[in-house]
Amino acid sequence: MKETSHYEIDTACIPAHEFPAALIDLACSRGLHSDKLLRGTGIFMEDVLTGELTLRPAQCFALLGNLRKLLPAADSAFLAGARLYPGNFGPAASALQSSANLLAAIQVIVKYQAILSPLLSPRLEWHCDALFIHWHDACGAGEHIAFLADMMISALVATTKHLAGRTLPWQFYLPGEPDHREQYQVHWGPHLHTGSHQYSMQIARKELEQTWPGAATSVNQIASRQCERRLQQGSAEGFITAFDKYLRNHLPCNPSLETAANEFAISPATLKRKLKKHHTSFQLRFDLVRKEQALFWLTHEQLPLAEIAARLHFHDTRNLRRAFKRWTGMIPSQLLAAH
Amino acid sequence: MIRLHKWKLLAIALITNITILISLAVGEIKTWQQIDWLDIIGEGGVSLLAALWLGFALNSRPNGPVTNLLTLGLGLIFVGTFQDLLDELVAIDKGLFLNSGLESTLMPIGLTVLTFGLYHWHKEQLLFTEQRRKREQVFREYRLQDGLTGLGDARFLRQQLSLALRHANSEQQPLALVLLDIDHFDSTNRRFGHAEGDRLLQALTEIILLNLRRTDLLCRYAGDRFAVVLPNTGELMAREITAQLSRAVEHFAYKTAQQGETLYQSISTGICTAEEDNAEAMIERATTRLLHAKDSKANLRVVAA
């Protein structure tokens, strides 16, 4: 893997007029002064307005921190998400809006995640007659994960509702019990599952291929090519996304810090430093990836515990049970019952 | 707010300066040994607090006679206490009016004027309370208020609905809850922008409030969903009021800020009456009925098309 193929928390890679502009606009429409919002972020409004400024993810997180402090209303994430697309995303938004159907739209967001959702990356997982979209940290969002997940899920719900011309029967999964259930009910819909230990959404397969009224094949192809060209110049995914992907793909051979460092062609010490820079560590990432995988196998695929233990290199099922308890606070039988 | 009152503040600062100058002219600065630090802390504290009250009062009020009374009262108290503080630092001849006379005249006058001010503030507040009755009934908690519409939020609703339920149970009275949701609100947001959507929500809040009784309570549940608590109201009456709200909203010709275009709205509603249950269960039942109403409306549209 090449060193340059992913962006990090301090890579200047996010055009200020794309993703960050949605946050700035929301704050301004709520009567916040832009100077106050941008204080301490190293961003200046005049530079944003030129349309040529690119921000580092760290600056976006600082902006998010300010926004959440100055605008603590419970609906901020939902409103920011609802007005995110088409926004000022250029070809990426055109590709999204000219999608032939829901599946194509989801694939646009996944493929051009670095443009459309630079701070949080979606991961698709097929299961029987449903598609799951899991939302993961892309480059060290830290405490902002929950806000970003609410925002990105709202963005996807709002834009697909608009493009489909009707409300889609999404199901939603949240890690814990949210503070403001009513916001989720009104902005997302009634099918909310809490205590699921991840940020995910689910849709039935039969919804995916129904043709949308706004479908435009040639527009879509041209816009996609423009996005490809842009991503060739920059990087297509965040460091944490790339790292998690490596761990997920190499679960069968039980990866370690050393093998991971080898894969990324850096020394273990450098990898450690890099992970620390993104507010995480090898053990945290490894546990997170194993937890997600184990939960999916347990609750959706309903694999026996012995099988999951073998796949994740646990010595026996007792050790796996203990790991479940550590990861989620619940043992497998409770998790199954809760599901 | 405080910018509105810069002349008042300047006048108070000027008077304070004059008292400092006169004190320095007629008295002598005390030596370190003569200063009683306990008095300095005590009187300095009182003076500081008076300044703080003045700041709070002015920062929260527009111009007007009530504000003038409050400023005058608090200003006199401040100057009086400040002179008292100066006494501790500057030795002034006991016989002079400035020594104790000034403070003992300013303080009672200031307190009397302040009392007048507070009395009128109270009268003014009664007026506002009546206007805000349908938004908060008899309870006010600014932290549970929605910033956009000034209505209580979902937590406020749960709190008030629980109280209303308890009251209804003990008095053997019926109680109804109505949830209402604006149809296709997100397409209005998309077509005219979110700022227009926000203004529409504010306007609809007023329309709904005008169509409620004095005892009813309106809250903003979330987004474009509102909740109305109807005390002492049975199923039939609740239906009647909900129908009135629907008609009022449908007849309301909202004008956009940009082009002055007219937008008509409709609402979907879910009504539920209190049974042997809690606030959360009531909200849930009303939500189910609301979603059901929305679904059948959408189906009707498909059939009509």
C-alpha cells in the first residue's frame, strides 16, 4: 500500500465550500456570527468565500466543536444533515442526483466518500434480503462521532427521500439510548433500534433497484468520471478507514501492530504515533473491528459461538463470551435476546 | 441590549467620577495603617453587587419608563455604596455632608425608586405571562425552550404531560394529547430554503396558538411536529379542536419573504386520550396514529394520481 493513498487528520484535503460550508450556513441561519464560529479554527470567512480554501480534518473538528458549543440545540446535527446535499459539491452532487436508483446513489456516496462525507465513511454489508450501511470514523473524529453519524444519516435519509419522491422504509441502529428520541422519530422515522453498539442503517433489497424519476445516465457517467479524476489527484479514503479495512480483511490471519506496520510500509513506532495522532490505538481499532464483526455474525448471521470464536482466534467460547462482555457490557445470550 | 443604554451608563460613570473628585478635593487619602480592610471588602462587595444588578437589568431590557426607574434606583444605590467605599480610603471631615449624609440620603431614595421600578416590572410581567399562557401554562423553564418558536421542547412536554395526567387522574377528568405534523414540510424547505422553513414554523406556531383555549398547552416536539396538551377534554372535543386547527392551517396563506409567494399548508394529526398510563405511552400512541394518518394520506395521493 502506498503511503500517499489516504488522507490523515492533518492533510489539507477538504474544500471549505463543500462539507464545512453546510455547518457554517447552519450556524449563520441560526443567528451566529461567523467570526465567533470560526474562532480558534484557523479558518477565515474571506478565504472560505473565495471557494479555493482546503481545510484539514482537524480544522473541521475544531469547527464542529465550536458549532456544538455555540448551538447546543438538539436538532443541529439533523438540520446540518438535511441541507448537506446537493450543497456545493459539484460533480459528486450531480452524480448523486442523477442516480438511477437507491443502490446507485448509495454506491456514489461510498465511492466518492472522500468528497461527499470526508469525516465519516460508510461501509456496506449485504445480508439476506437487506443492505446495511455502517458509518465509521474516517480520520480521527473522536468525540464528534455521534454528531457526525446523526448528520450523515440525516443527509442520506433526506436526499434519498427527495430523489425517490417518497419516504423510504429505513431501519436505524444506534449504539446507546439517545438523549432526544423525538428528533430521531421526526427526522428519520419510527424504526429506531437503540443499544445496537454501532451507527447503522438498513434497507430492504427490493427498495434498491426501483427506478427514480431523476435518473440521467449520461450526466451520471460524466459526473462520475470527473469525480474519479479528482480522487486520482488526492486520496480516496481516510487513514482510519484504510486501517480498519486492513484489520477487517486480515481478521483470518490475526493481525498485529507489526504486521499492520509492515502492510503500511512504516515502522511499528511510526504507526503507533500515527494512530495516536488520530486519537486511537491499535488495540482500540482491533477491538472495535472484532466487536462489529462478531456482533454481525452473532445477531444477523446467527453463527454458533464456537464458529465466531474460531474465526476471531479466541481460544474457546468462554474467552469470546468474556470479550463480548468487555466490548458491549452484555454476554452473547443477552445480545441475542435484545436483538 | 446593553448598547441601548450607553447614555444611562455614561451618566452614572460621570456622577461617580464627580464624587471621587470632590472627595479627593475636600479630604486626604488615608495611610495604610488607617485603612480597615474588612470594611473595604464589605463595602466594596456591596458596591460591586449593585453594579452587577445594574448590568443584568440593563442587559435584559429595552428602553422605556420601567427601565428608567430600575436604572435610576440601582444607579442611586451604586453611587451611595461607592461613596461609602470612598470614605474608607479618603479621610473626610466628619461634619461634611459628603461623609455620611450623602450615603444615608441616596440609599433610601434609591431603594424607594427601585421598589417602584420592580412594581411596574411586575405589572408588565403579568401582561406577558397572560400572552405566553398557552406556551407555558403555569410553569417556566428557559432551558427547556425551543430557540426558534419559543415553545417548550419535548422534555418540557413530557414534564407537563405527566403533571396534567396526575391532575386528571386525581380530579377524574379526561385529558387529550394531539400530535400534529406539517405535510411535505421538507419539500417547502428544499424549494424555498431553510430560512423560509423556519419562518413558516414560527408563523404556524402563532396560528395554532390563536386557535387554542386558555388552558391548552402547545409544545414543539421536534422538527415540524407539534404537540398540544388538552386538559379536561374528551375524545369528541379533542376531535373538534383538531379539526379546527386543521382548517385554520389550511386557510392560512403564508407569504414567502423573498417573492411574496403564497404557500398553503396542511397538517396530519394523531389524537389520543388518557387511559391508565404514563406520558411516554400517550406520546407513543399519538405518534402511531399520526403516522397512520400520514400513510393513508400518501396512499390517497397515489390513488388520486
